[in-house]
Amino acid sequence: MLGGCAETQQIMRLGEADAVRVWPEAPEKPRYRYVGQLTGEENFIAKEPNSAGNAVRRFFKAIAGIGSTGTRRNELERPQTGVVDARQRILVTDAARLAIFVFDEAAGTLSLWDKATADYGFASPVGIGIAKNGDVMVADAELARVFRLSAEGEPLAVYGAGDLARPTGLAVDSVSGRFFVADTGEHNVKIYSDAGKLLDIIGRQGTEPGNFNAPTHLAFRDGLLYVTDTFNARVQVFDETGKFLRSIGKRGLYVGNLVRPKGVAADSDGNIYVIESFHDYLLVYDPKGRFLLPIGGTGSGVGEFYLPSGVWVDGKDRIYIADMFNGRVVLLQYLRE
């Protein structure tokens, strides 16, 4: 009976909305479509919901207390940001659950990785990226380290001891294997080799171009490094060597201005996505940094956010938003020409 319970196969669903939602709305040509959301085990349903095997599975879940009142379910609580790996698994850091959620659509499974090393767990996992060889890199703000896990979540190595004060954002150059870490505590971005050797430091505290005031999130795509310079209310763009190129956004009171930018990402056309956490928006800019449109507003409905955090883009140009205080990840599809 236990074996049959363990072998129950599941299908991952995104909890799609009843009605199609697009941005911008008619009569404008739509560029983004709502796909669904991820919350945790609620996204997984059995392939054969009425089978005897599933009845057994529900029985054992009941006697174990899984899903009952007072038991902590495997649901997102405070998602920070995420990444999609080569196996199309969606990996999400959750600072409240002190773990990495791994949504594996192909296998029909949800896993939680909570071990930073063999001896202790995560304390505040935030940034995450995929190393050149497929390993998983996680920046933990409280432990002040970057942890390297295997593709199956096994702890492998620890980087940044003594170098990092409060690491948050993390991005990987998949060509060279180098990885970048936003050190919010020291107001700079540190560059490491794939083996974890500190190679260079970008910026220092300040308001001048190339300097930072509490940088938080990072993205690296097509040779460009995007840094969310949160307390300077801007996103700065650097080349792969760390040379400053330009800034995106500015402080202001209008939609499209920035107050507390957090997550940043770019799609295959070079469009840039910035989380404006103070006003609960996803802001879209063109490759030159010109504002295009907002998506969001405060709330918990479709297309609304509550203190969103990170944003990332996969190989299919799907945009993922870590809707932190709604405890979910929202998926949008970029509609190319």
C-alpha cells in the first residue's frame, strides 16, 4: 500500500484564470497574457483522481495530518525570486520557509530543499542562479554566503566567507561560468569565478553612475549585467567586465518612475522588466530604457500584486513574478510578433 501511494503520478497545473487577461487591453495590441500562478502543492493533481491508489494516498495523508488544520503545507509563503533550469524546473527561493521550492512539471513533483550544507539549513535564501554545469547557486542574506548545490539539491560548496556582508541578488554568466552577487550590506556587486574565487568588485556606496545604495537584485543576459540600485531608485546596466553603460528609470511620482525597485530581468527581445515593489507594479521598458507600460497594482486578483520581489524570464519568454505577500509566483507570456 505504501509503495502504491509513493508511485502516484501527478500533473502540475497553473491555476489558470477563467477569463483571458492581456496587457495592454483592447484596442491596443496585446503584448502580455496571463498564464497562471504557482503556490505550492495545490498546483499538483493526481492523474487518476478516482483511482484506488489515490484513495490510499489520501488516507495516509489524512492519518499523517498532511493538509489538516495546524499543519504547515508545502505552500509558498514569502517567495523572493527564482530561475528556470535546463530541465524546465522552476526553482523559487522562499525566505519564510527557509527553503528552495522546486516545481518539476515533467516529473509531476514538488520538492523543498532546505539544506545549505550537510550541517545546517538556509536562514534567508534570496538570490538564485544556475551554474555553467547545471549546479544551483543560492545567495543567503543572513548567512552571508553563496551556497552551491547539485542539480538534485545536495550541498556541494560554500563561497564568499569573509567577502560578503549581506548577499541578496545573484546572476550567472553561463558562458564564462562567472557569477555576480549583489552585496546589499557593502553597497557593491562582487564578481566570482565559477570555482568561487573573488575576481573583482563593482562600485561602492554613492549616487554617481556605477555606484550603489543598497543594490538588491541582478540579471545577466546577452553580455549585460542589470543591477537594481534600490535606494537610488534606478536600474544600472554594465557590460560583462563591469563597465557602467547606462541607467534605467528615475525617482518620481508617476507610473513608470521608481521608488523601491527590486527584481529585474530581460527577455529575448531585450525588453527590461523591473519590479516596483512600493506601488506593486511590474514595469516594462524597451532595450533603450524607455518606459512602455505597467502591469499590476495593489491587490490579490489576476494582474495584481502585493509587495512583489523578484522577476525572471525563461527560454520561452515567460515572465515570472514573485508576488511575495500574496504567497505566489505569477506567470505571464510575452507575445512576440
